[in-house]
Amino acid sequence: MRKRLTGLIVLAAAGSTTLAACSSAGGTGGGSSAGGTIKIGVISDYTGVASSSFATNDNGVKAYIKRVNAEGGINGHKLEYVRGDTASSPTGALTAAQKLVQVDKVFAIVENSSYFYGAEPFLLKEKVPVVGSGIDGPIWSDPKNTNLFTATGVSNSDYSQVAFGQFAKQVGVTKCGSIAYAGSESAAHAAMGYVQSCQRAGLQAGYLNTELPFGTTDVGAIALAIKKSGIDGIYLPLVPSTSFALLGALKQLGVKLKSALLPTGYGGDLLANKAGVQAAQGYDFQVVGVPAEAQTAATKRRAADLAAVGVTTPPTFAEQESYLSMVAFGAGLKAAGDKPTPESFLEAMNNLKNYDGEGLMAPQTISFHEYVPKELCTWFVRLEGETFKIHENMPICGPLFKLKT
């Protein structure tokens, strides 16, 4: 088994500082001598239209690197990283990747971006390994892209999880709806997947709109349409500004929802915003891996790693994804041997079985490039006061189903 975050369009962020660089090793087709330093390129949407949710991306990277380096590195290799900014565009992602590979000579790429797909043809041609969140579209489920590895397992946007419908039914939803931005196949599939999952659970489908302008907060007409539809459960694979504007408008119209489910927003960035906490009372959030509130050995270790770089709240979406991506990269590097090369790393990642993200994907394990797993699990939490509460009977696990498009 393995967990997968349903494909969706994601938000992004301005970043923090990079780790001080020592010496570099590796690069396209290169390797590293025993005991050398391995340089990683980190690509994210640090600026631009999608930058609202990736401001904390580097925290997850730094937290993992600091712990691993303090323990002597991986197979004797210390890690360092260099940032690449997509500027929230596919061409920006390509430019960032070209610099990281051709100038910085990175060993591999770790990404967390809504626009990474612009860089993939170049990186595939150069045979550069990429480990990341896989949130930017169908490239991650294409078997031809042999250099890509999603940290939480393949994100196949042509499929969805029965867990969404089961969760909606568990919290009392009877009629489901969802909204996505125009021009995003992954976002549209996420919205359709939620509604179809509800139908599989015996609930009604009531509203689906996949033509929203990206980032809009002009949602008055949509709120009226939703009220007319009579839905009491909604899934919003949108940036927070759109989601909160819409949910605020629905409250003003007197619409009572049994569940307003957001795929992002869980974590310390929301808790630090008093207005956001007040606005999000009673909202449900999908969590990447095991939530901090579960207090497992794995989440406690992640919390300790993040605390070492100054993060003392539940990890943000960006921190969850970047930390998990670094953990997956570390697992592949460890399996690649004492003198790793990009080629040996790719082979090692393909051969990894029963990988559990150092326990952060529990109870699941994943095999990279398993494009349609038999079962997926998802954790859901609800914001109550200033605390995220884990719903009962979590995680919800179940099979995938192919979307009707």
C-alpha cells in the first residue's frame, strides 16, 4: 500500500535562505567520491502568482539536511542544496533547472512546485533524477518519465480514492460538490474525483465547476449557484484566497456545510494567522502523510528536526512536502551505495520496495513507479479553536477508481 495526494493545482511561496555551501560534487551524469559533498537542486515557486503557500518550503529541506549531516551524512556524504525559482511559470522552471544542472552541477533535483512540468523534458533528456511532491500534473504518472519519483508515491490524476467519499459520508455529507480552476487538468480531475468518490459512497452529486479563473476572489455568483444546488459537502483544490473567499460568501448566504474540505492549509502558517484561524473554524483539511497530532515516533522525529531550524508549529503543506521529498531522496541515496552516481541513484529508487517515508506514510508502504496501487490511505483533520483535531477512524484506506471524464 501507499499514500497518494490527489493531483491538484497548488499554491506556492517566497522562500527562506539556503544552507551554506561547502564543496560540490556530482552533476549531470556525474558521481561522488566516498566522503564527498552531494549538492541538490531545490526547485519551488518562490516568487510569482503561485507563491502564497511555498514560503516555508526550505524549512523541510534544511530540517532533514541538518539532522543527516549531524549524523555524519549518508554513506559518509554530507548534503547541501541550491535553490531554483520557477517564478511561477513553466519557462521559469526550465530556466531554473538549466542553471542548477549546467552551472551548479547538482547531483539531483528535489522539487515542490505547481509549474515544475516545464523543466521535465530537459531533465529527462539529461537523465537528472528528480524527487518531489508531484503536484503539478500528469507527468508524474507517465511511465516515459523514468527520472521522476513522487515522495508519497505516484500521483495519477486519472484515478481517485474511495476515501474521499467515505470521509464525506462519515461526517454526515449527503450531497457533494467541488470547484477547480480552468486550464488545470490535475485540478479538474481532483474536483471530479471527489464528486465521483461521493457517488461511490452512495451520496449525491450536486455541483461541479472546473472553469474558475486562477486565483480569483470574485465568487459571489458561484456562491449563489452553490446555495441553489443544495450541496452540504464541498472539496476545494484551490489557493487559500479563493477558498476562504468562497466559504466566507457561503456563510453570509446562510449555507450550512457538513464538510468544507481543503487539500492545503493544514499547519503552522494557518495557526499563525488569527484572522485565518477564525475564518477556518470547522473546516476539514487533507494532510500529507501522518499529521503531527498523531504523535507517532515518526512525527516526533520530524518535529524535532523542524524545531532545530526554528519551526515549532505543525508543519505547513510546503514543509510536509519538502521534508518528505528529502526523506525519499535520502532513502534512494543510501541505497545507491558509497560512490553514488545519478545512474545508480535512479536504479536504487526503482528497486525500493515497501518504503514508508521513515514512518511518515504509515500505515502504508510504497513502491516507486507503481502507477496504479491497489489501495491508498488519507488522513483528515478539522480545525477546532487553535488546534487541528484528527477525525475518528483515521486514516481512511481504500482502492482507487478510474475517473469518468
